[in-house]
Amino acid sequence: MSALNGNRHSRVAHATRRGWGAALAAVCACAFASAAFGQMANSLDNVTVSRASSGRVVVRFQLKNPPANPPASFSINNPPRIALDFVDTGNGLGATKRPVDEAALRSLNFIQAGNRTRVVFNLNKPQSFESAVEGNTVIVTLTDQEQMKPGVDTVQRFAEAKTDQAQHSLRDVDFRRGRNGEGRLVVDLSDSSTGIDIRQQGRQLIVDFLKTSVPRNLERRVDVADFGTPVITIDTLQQGSNARMVIEPKGLWEHSAYQTDNRFILEVKPILEDPNKLVQGSRGGYKGEKLSLNFQNVEVRAVLQVIADFTGLNIITSDTVQGSLTLRLKDIPWDQALDIILQTKGLDMRKNGNVVLIAPREELALKEKQQLENAIQIGELEPLVSESFQLNYIKAQDILNLITSNRQQQFGAGAGQTATTGGQGSIISRRGVAIIDPRSNILFVTDTASRLEEVRKIIRQIDTPIRQVLIEARIVIAGDRFSQQLGIRFGQQTGFTFSNGKYSAGSSGSLSTQPVVKTEGDRLIRETRTQTPFELASGLASAGYSDSPQLNVNLPVPNAAGQLALTLINLGSGNLINLELSALEADARGKVVSSPRVVTGDNQKAAIEQGTEIPYVTPGSANSPATVQFKKAVLRLDVTPQITADGRIIMVVEVRKDTVGQYVQLGGGFSVPSIDTKNVITQISVNNGDTAVIGGIYEETIRNDVTQVPWLGNIPLLGYLFKQTGNSSEKAELLIFLTPRIVKDTVTSVR
């Protein structure tokens, strides 16, 4: 045993027994991330450490140029450290660490990130400090807290506190749930220089804002258990001249804190307990305090006893753990050292609280198997208990299908009720029975106490109010149409006539219809025919022409906006050439906006439609009469939303916009309408309140139409007298927008 004691005394525990606190790590990450990259304006050239006559430690930082602002600083007590941030300053020392042989100061670390250099004072015990700037030199004076006058507060700060006694205040306190289930406390401060002290006291987390007042509306207790985070309650109160927040978490948790300008953020993250992990936490790897071991042919049980003494754990070693080993481990975490020993000797461990059982793997597996078999036997003999569950937001039949394997049997003589028993794949046991009362929505379960607790947990998780979502869709149809048309009517007239005594005739291309008088013997007959403007003006109405218009070219524009008729050539003796031009230009722009909205629950399908049902007749036969049927031309929105844990909304959406098209003629004088459809089916994920474009259709139609007299219309320039032209351009665009919004509950979480 003396050799063992010698080895035990020769082991050396190295490095730091406590890592950086989570608050300091978060602050460092925030400071480094927010640094602006650019050209260094200054550099840290020299550092000297000296002791003053009063026992104080004075650290002088020599800079290349005078600093624009005093360095920001903060300190923590566990482990004791002080940090100074030199902005726009590089590390010109050529080293990242400098040991210091002082009773209060152990060493200095120099860390450069971006354009900022951070100096960390590694202290042996907490110290108060003062900083001053003298030209190119920054002087930091360390004073033992025990030497300070009574009544002077020791400040652990996230930001440099002012030397004056200005009173700070809290502006707002908010609580949110993070994406991974962490509780996030957000505190808005009046200024960024507020001193902050964070410490864990028992199971509570205490945050003190030094020399800070609390408004009356924020001095309260907030119950945040419904958020599903490790935090249960948050108390905000005035504690003397400080503002204090008391956070009460549950279960296993770890915290981190950081500050950005006037906003302080504290996160409490849940930790899933792993019975095989000696040190619990969300960060991977080994996290125990470091030690060194150097043993030659020592018993395994003795090495395990050394680790128990070092860690304070209660280690129980099985009688079957035998053998010896030789090992030399230097500066490794103690949990890694224990893991190496167990793997080397084929051992395993089971941890329960502060007690660790170590035995061979086969022995532990056999014991666990026996425990499971005993639990099954106890379940077969355990007395049954009956309990009723009043369900509020979910149907009892849905719970019954969830907790049972749907094996049914008659329950009660003449009761007309059916009971569902448990079995493989169900929550309740094979001896358990569950029935429901649909009228009162009550579930009755008879089973063992442990199975009833499982049913109770499931009901607490799923019998909750369904969150609702408002979905708004906007369907925008924009159209732009433009057309130009040019037409012509062309005719010629000759003065040459012939007469047989009763009729006078000639050739003409007329443009207007006027009454014409002709003679038949001794009678005058009044007829209507088309005359040229020259005929109307000269009174040549007696010449005989055909009864219908005689147009050489007849290609006018229908519904023309303007017409121009003129006589081009008058050769005398009634020889005329007449021309009429017609033109039309149309420009039409329009926009149709449809906005259906619907509210539905989480994972519940909803549909809304608005439009017209168009009737049409289907022809009958000899044995069946004609029938009237209907076609829908509606605007319809079908959507199924799903709210994720991080507040996003996943939607399965179908949007349909139908309009009446052309009618198709059937036999027997019947016609049926066609439906112009615009439809989109998709699945999309959108943030709460954001708008997304889920579809769009763009159409453009360009037409150039020419109607002409064969061959004559192809003559250059002159061919325009024998053709009709039309140019049209039509553009249509369809856009579909979707905006989901989570409907907030009106019940407040403040109690």
C-alpha cells in the first residue's frame, strides 16, 4: 500500500479544473462575430507587470498610437478572470501567452480575432480592477477584493461600466422558445454599460443587473412552463439598487449568455441524460478535469479508487473485477482516463446519480436482463387500478385507437358498450381495458399504475388546443392588348352609257346607296342603288346602273373608329375614281385580383370556393328526355397547413381559377360551355407572416393579318389599295401569392 500511496501522491492534476463559464464563451463569440474586418489602426507593442507600494498589481499596455476609446472590459468570478478588448488593434507582441509570477495574477493571454485583440487576465482569486489611459499607455490596476472598503460593489460585467453612479434601468423582458427547445430570455437594457453578474444558486439561476432599476410593469413572475423549455418561471424584482432575475429551470440543463449592444440574451438549453456518460452536457467529447496517471503493474481496483478520490464519485466495483495494468497518462480528462481503463479490461459501467457501478460487460447485461424479466413478472401480478380521463380538445375515440391494439370485446351484459383491450403494440398492457363514452368524451382505463402513468403522459402531450393558421391567397391576372387595323373600299365610275329606250346602263364602283329614278314607258320607277359622291353632287341620278353596289375592292375595317371617302380623279363626262379608307387602333389594359382567405387548424385541410355553376342541356334520345347538367367555373383554395416547432408553416396548396370559355355546338341546336382553367398544386414552407409566389404563367400573342386581292395586293405601294392589314399584340400574366399567418392565442402566459 505504501507504493500505491506513493503513486497516488505522485499523480499531478494539470491544466484548469474549471473551464470557461458558458456566459464568457458566448460573450467571446458575440464579440468576435461582431468585429469589423478592416485595416488595423493600432497595435499592442509591449506589456509590463509591476507591484505598487500598496500591494496592488499594475499592468501597463504600450500601444503604437493613443487609443481612440478606452478598452471595453468585463470580469467573471468562476473561474476568476478579467478580459479587455482593444478595438482596431493588432497583437504586435509575437506571443499569445505570457506567464506572470504574482500572487493575484497567474498569466496573460492575447487573442486576436479580426481587427480586435482581447487580453485575458488569468487570476488566482477574484480581483477588482481600474483602467486608465495615459497617452499611448493603458494602465490596469488590480486590487484584492478583501482590501476594498465596505459598501463598494464588485462588478462582474459584460460591458465596461461607467465610473459615475448613473442609474440604469430595464426596458423590456421577453421570453421565446428556440429551435432546439431552449428557453431564450431577452432583456432590453437602457444602455450597453450595465454591469451583469450571473451565478447558479442551487437549482436556480440568478442574474443581477448592477445599479439598475425595474419598472413597475416588469416587476412580476412569469410562468413560461407552457413553452416546453427547461425554464418554468422567471421572477423579476428590485433587490436594493440592483435588478434581479431568478430563473427556475427543471431537469438537466446548461446555460450560456451574451450581450449585443443594449440587448442581453440568456439561453437555457435542455440536456438529455445519458446514463453511460459521467459528465452530462450537450457538447461532445470528454469534459472532465484533467489529470496525470503513472502506474506500473498496479491493480485495476486501486486505479479506480484513485479516480474516485479525484472526482468525488462513489464507485462500486464488482468482485469479478480483477487483474492489474500499467499505464502512463498525462494531462487528459478523468472521464477519458476511466473510459480507457474500462475498454482495456473489458469492463462497463452504469451510472445512477453520484454512484457508478463497474463490472464486466457480460455481468451487467445479465443483471439487466434479469431486472427486465422481474419487471414483467411484477406487471403480471400488480393490482389493477381504474381511472377516468376527461378529454377537452381531442376525441376519445382517437385516444382509444392510439393506446390500444384495437382488439375489442363485449363489455357489460346488455350495456351495448364495447371495451378495447391492450396487447402487443399498445400502450396499455394485456390485462388492461379501455372504454369511452362518446357523449361526454371521457376515456376510462383499467390497468396497472405504471401503465396508467404512461397513458396520462400521452394525454397531457396531445390533448392541447390546436393552433390555427390564416391563409390568404392573392391571384393577380394582368392583361395588355394592342391592335391596329387599316382597310379600304375602292371603286371606279365611267360616263359611258347605252340605252334601249327603256333603260340606261353603265359601269361603276359605288360607295353609297341612294334612290335612283328610271323610266319604263310612260312610268317613272324609283329604285334604291349605290351612288358615288360625285353622282350625288352632279345630279347624275338618271343613269342606269345595277341595283347592288359595284365595288372593285371591298375590304373595310369592321366598326372602324374613322373613315375617309374621297374622289381621287375626275376626268369629266362622269369618269370617276372613288376611294374610302377606314382605320382602327385599340389599346386595352386590365388587372383582375382575387383574394380568397381561410382559417384552419394545424394539420387540418380547409377549402373555400366562389364562382358560378353553368347549366347546359344534354340531348336526349328516343327513350330518355334531354337533361340539364352543370359545370363549375369557380375560384377555389384548398390548403393543409402544418406548423413546425421553429414557427414555420408547411402547406400543401391547391389554387384553382376557372372562367367560362367558348361554347361548343352540339347536334340538335344544343351547345355546352368550355372552361378556361388556371390551376397550381404545390407544397411550400414559409415563415410566419411572409409572402411567397407559388406560381406564375406568362402568355404573349402577336398577330400580323393581311387580307388582299390576289396579285394586285402584292404590287409595291399601289398594292395597299387592294389589301386590308391588321397588327395585334396581346399579353397576359398570372401570379399567385400566398401568405400564412399563425393566429395568436388571446390567453396570456403571465399569471
